[in-house]
Amino acid sequence: MLPSSLFNLNLPQTSKKQLTQKVSSITSGTFPKKLLFFHYSEFLLRANRNHFYQTTLNSADLSAIDGRGLHFAQWVIMYNSLLVKIFQKFINLPKPFTLLVFLILFPFQLFSNLILGLITIIFQYDFSKRTNNEVILGREYVYDLLNIASNKGWKTLIIGGSKLGDEITQKVISKIFPNLKLITWTRDSKSLLMKDQLLPEFIGSTINNENICQIFPDLWEARNHIKKTKPDLILVCLGGASGKQEFFLHYLKEDKEIKFKLAAGVGAAVDHLGGGNQQKLAPSWMVNSGLEWFFRFLTTPSRRKRILDSIFTLWWWLTVQQFMNVSLERKTVVNILSNKINQYLLVKRRNLLPGDLGWSFVQGGIEDNESAQKAGTREIVEEVMLNSDDLKTHYRPIIGQTEPHTISFIRFILNGAKFNKSKHYLNFVQYKGLENPKNNWENQKSKWVDSKDVHSKLSIEKRSDWMIAQEYILSKK
């Protein structure tokens, strides 16, 4: 059975023919605001580090796999290898034994995936029949999108490319699609917007679809241009490294003043259309065998660090997820801790583990034969050092969200190689004391927050629990 996700990202299951049928089925006179993303391995690796980006990618109505590296990963993750099946037999043992088995098997599985990858490159193995999926390159499919737009009479807007190359782009496209209603929006190739680089704001998870136009003011102008010109098809060509392309598309979808039929992120497609930096195309045999990354490594020195990071991280994380997929669900208590004036206690982790970003509630694992209430009190005393005598159960615990864990070797090791996700139990507690919370080694900060501000302060992956808690609290009043 094909997994629905890889690194917690929803995976497409489509062919080029099926994708074209879905795009062509968008009828005239309607503005469904569909988003189309072309996923490749870098997208998934970045989304595993940035939950905002993960949410944005999962917001796509249509998607396709753009690259054999990701297609290979999808194929590998579909089937449990012999080593993973052996590990599964030890998963219910105590943590030390499970961890020992994992540490023995993991290097062999890592080596096995390396050899398997080399074999598929040498023999150019096609995974499509096994995955029920096809690789659809965005830079090639852009011509299909333009053809559909031309046949349907859609006004098309291309965002990206340089001012100098704009005239070239329009001439090239007009020659191929003379009936296409084409408009463009460009910026200087040296501007911050057009630089395809990963920003500190992305790594720190402070950039998202809500503030993308504040970080890149040029995008606010692009947004106003869209509002003014009212295109049916929007092609955003802002590169794939920074994440701004997908964040901007997500922003456009949420903007009630903007209307369109389909918007797609197509990376460097404008370069291949002639109006950008005119990237060299890799030989077809390298593309077919999954070696285009190696061509880029040789011809584009500025991308070498990115490429190496993607290749080795994909290989490592893919192997970790193979073992995580057969591991267990951890019971976790999440304390919805309030005080006398209806404020709620939030803590900020020290970011020791990938995924522990921003503010969250006081939470932790529920031990065997331990109730959610008892575990909640224990965590509050340990983490923020409040007196247990001043804690009063407000409502009975309820089940919150089930949160998949970030793909992380360190996190998996610290969980004893047993858990791949957390089932949250929301524990409602009221604090009657006067002491201020203190911080233990896990937390940088802790503070009481007014109920109206909790949602905006919480990390995006923690907000579902708060929404469930709010609904439950309102039902009790």
C-alpha cells in the first residue's frame, strides 16, 4: 500500500495524464483558487525542519513529484525491508533492548539503501508501476499549463524572471502559443526577491504565508498586480530554495480579495523559457537516471552545498523513517494550565531537538500504568517547578491531536527507538498559587499568556491542541 506521506508531507499519486485531466477540468467562469506544487526532495527536507512550510505544502490541491530522488524515496518507503521486519519483532521489548536492535540494524539498512540507489541509477529503474506515480518535471509541464491556458482562453500571469529577460520570455512564449493572453511581472535579477537562497527566517521558522509579503515587500506589489490584472493562471517562478514561492502562493489562496483559477510554483521554469538566467539543461540520460543533481553540482558551484545536504540528508532521513514507520505511538500529556485571571502557561523549549520550535504547553510522556492527570502534575512540577498542592484539576482529560514526530535520528534515539508519533491527552489544570513558574533545563522561558493571545504565540504544530481545548472549555460553560 502506498504511504500517504513521506517526512509528514502528503504525497501525490498521479500520472501526467491524470494531472492534465484535473487541470483541464477547471471550468471557465469559476475561480476555485487551486494550488499546484511540484515536489522534489529539497522541499520535503525543508518541510521536516519548518512546520509552517510543511503546512503550506500540504495545502496544495494538486501536486506532482519532480525528481527521481524523491520518487526513489517513495518507492523505498512503500515496502518494509527484511531488516525493518526484524526490528518490528523487537518493538515491544523494553527501550534498552529495542534501541540496541535499532543501532545494530540501522547501519546495515543505511548501506542497503545506498547500494539500492546506485543500482537504480545504473539500470535506470522505473518505479512508476510500483508507486502508481510518475515523475513530472515542473520546467517541462509549464508548457502543458500554457497550452491549456491558450486553449481555454485563460489570461496568464508569470511572476519572476528579470526585467532584461522579460521581452525574451514574451517573444518565446508568443511564438509557441500565439493565442495566449500573457502578462508578466518581473524584478531585477539582483534583488533580494529574485535571489534563490535559504534565509535565516526560514531556518528559524519565523517566515510563513502570513508574513511573506512583509519580509519581501516586492511580493505585496505582485499581489496588487494580480488583483488589478485578474489572471486565470498564475505561474510563480521564484526558485525552489527559499520557500518564498510556496508561501506566497499559500498567501494568495487565503487572500479573499484575490481570485484565480490555478496558481502553480514552477521554480526556475522561466529560465528554461528564455527570460531568466538561462540554466543549462542536463543531458537526457542524466535526467532519466536520476543524476541531474550531479550535473548541477558540476555546473553550478553556488548550489553545491545545497545539493550535498539534500542528497545525504534524504538518504539518512529515509532510512530513519523506515524504522519509524513500524514503531509505536507514544502517549503524551499536554497541560492546558490556567491561573486565576484566565491566563495560560506557555513554555519555550531550548530547541535541543528538531521540531521543538516556538512556544508550547508544558507536556511530556505518560509512563506505563500512569494516568494523564498524574503525568500532567508530574510534568508541571518537573518543568516549571510549581507546587503540586496548588494545582487543581479543572476538567477531565480528553484526547487531543496525534502528532507525527519530526524525522530525526537524535529524537528517535532519545525515544528509545520505539515511538514515531505522540497521541496527546489534554489535561486541564488550574493553578491556585502565587509563585511564578521557573525554568528547568528543557525550557528557555515560561510565561502566562492571555487566552486571546495563546493561538498566535503557539508553534503551528501545537495549535490543533489549543483549538480542541477551546471547544471543550466552551462546551463546559
